[in-house]
Amino acid sequence: MTELAAVKAALKTQAVETPSWAYGNSGTRFKVFAQQGVPRTPREKLEDAAQVHAFTGVAPTVALHIPWDKVDDYAALAKFAEEWGVKLGAINSNTFQDDDYKLGSICHPDAAVRRKAVDHLLECVDIMDATGSRDLKLWFADGTNYPGQDDIRARQDRLAEGLAEVYERLGDGQRMLLEYKFFEPAFYTTDVPDWGTAYAHCLKLGPKAQVVVDTGHHAPGTNIEFIVATLLREGKLGGFDFNSRFYADDDLMVGAADPFQLFRIMYEVVRGGGFTPDVAFMLDQCHNIEAKIPAIIRSVMNVQEATAKALLVDRAALAAAQAAGDVLGANAVVMDAFNTDVRPLLRDVREEMGLDPEPLAAYARSGWAERIVAERVGGEQAGWGA
């Protein structure tokens, strides 16, 4: 197999999970702008997600968020997804929108509140059993706003205790993905603020606990690819929540703010052996002012382009330049790959997969956007409940 053929083969195996909530109304703390045709039910979200997969060929699963996607019969929802050509993916918990969680959830000083939070996480594992999902994704808003508000170490003890109970509930083939975020909504301390804290808890829990990297959850200037390389080296990178940020947790389209950073991250994934199903590539974005389905298609394409460039890095030439101490030569190898126009390559890949080479144009011609505006009239549009 030629090098180009190997790159094409790898790109055809890529899978980017889309988030159900991105198809609903979501935005900022200031305003969520409703759009016509937005799904009203989890099933309508899956119908939209099926369009993204149909036109990109690499978005076969859809993450759910509980209780935003709560239904009476999750097995039936999984069957419905398969009828539309997709499958249900990660189950995301929600321990940040209940009034009881004002001072935290799993780290709350009140044992009754902690019990409520852990019970919700256990419910999410029950849902995984019904949907066949592999991953339970955990992000905690827990933290404090003022010095002395609560005991920092005690909160870590409570976190460890709650995680351990949920970990023990995981079945064969199921994983716990622990996400971190350096601030917001808490401003003094956040209980899982960085990859080191997440890694420490996952290491203690065992092999079913992995760290998930949200690309928008870091302080400005953080070298995310270093974190990725380190977690891969330690066998603890479970997945990504891809998005873009200019300032904080902006949740903009992945690759929109800094495509070079996305390329650098994907290179470390490829170089570190992370381009496998064991590392989940997920989107976690809000589309407040842009059309949702086209924005998600564009996001998937941005991940594809960054991945293609990462696969094109001449690793033999790079290793030789590094060994020779050729600083400029090594950098040139990386920059040559990044500056390659991979759009013709990806058009060829899509045609070989039986797809239209231009997903956005194909979606625009499909009539789906007009159809959902005409059909989804009345009822309550889906949103994130903020």
C-alpha cells in the first residue's frame, strides 16, 4: 500500500461523534437565539444527526445528555437511531442544573445532595446498559467561589468516594471518561480543574477510568498537545470534546479559532498511537447564531482536514531532522504538512466512499433544511434547559 493509499484508508476509518444538544437551541448565559426547524424531541435530534453522517460518512454515533434526552424507553431510542443509520454514543451526565447543586453535586458538603448526584450517575450507567453505549462522560461544575467556603481536600475525598461507587457499577466494555475545566461556573476553586487532577483520580480508579480533553477547557496559552501526548503515553486518554475558543469556554466550531492547534493535537494523536476506537473523537459545541446542521458538518470536515494533515507529516524526515539537531528542518517538515491543501484528497476519499465530495453543498441541495422548517411547527423546541 502506498503512503497516500494508507492515508486514505485511515481517513475512511475516522469516526466523529456529534452531540445531541448541538442540534437544539443553545448559546450563552446572555441569550439563546431560537431557530426554525430545531428538534423538539430526542428522535428529531437523531434525524438531524443522521444527515450529518449521511453527508460526511464519518459521524456514525450521537452522544446523549441526561436529562435533556430523557425518554421512557432507551432501547427503543437506540433502535430508532439505527433505523436512521446512526447509533447512540456516550451518555453525558448532568449534575449542574438542579437547585440542590448550588454548592456542588458529588463534592457537596451535604451527604444527601451527594447521594442524589451519585444516584443520577448510576442512572446514567443503567441507560448505557439499555443503549449499548460504551462511555459515561462526567463533567462536574463543582467548586467554590471564596476562600474558606469549603474544605478543598475534603471535597477531593468526596469526589473520590463518589467516583469509586460509580466505577464499581460499570459493566464489561464500559468506561468512565472524566472531564476537567479550569474555571466556570466556580471561580476560586474547581474540583476537577486540570488534566492532572482528572488523571490522578482515574489512575486510582483503574483501567476503565480515562481522561477526556475538552479543547476549550484550558487557560490561554496552554499547550494542549503536550497534555495529549502525556495522557497517551500513560494510556489514559479516553477521548476529546472538540470545539474552539478565543477567550474561555466559547464552544465555537472546532478548528475555527486555531486550526494550527487542532493540527498539532491530531499529530500527537497519530504519533502516539491514539488514532484508534479507544480514543473517542466527540464534538461539544453550541451553535447560537449559525445554522446548526451545516455548522456540525463543517466541524466534522475541520476535524477531517486536521487529521489528514497530521497523517501527511513525513515522520521519517522529521525524526532524521530531530536526531540531527536541525531545528529549522524539523519545523519545516511539520509546517509543510500543515500548509498542504488536503481538500482535494478528502474529496477523493468521499467519492471512494460513495459520498458527494462536497458535503455542505450536498446538504444544501437535499432539501432537509426546508423540510424541517415546514414540518417542525408547534411544540417545544429542544434546548439545554438553562
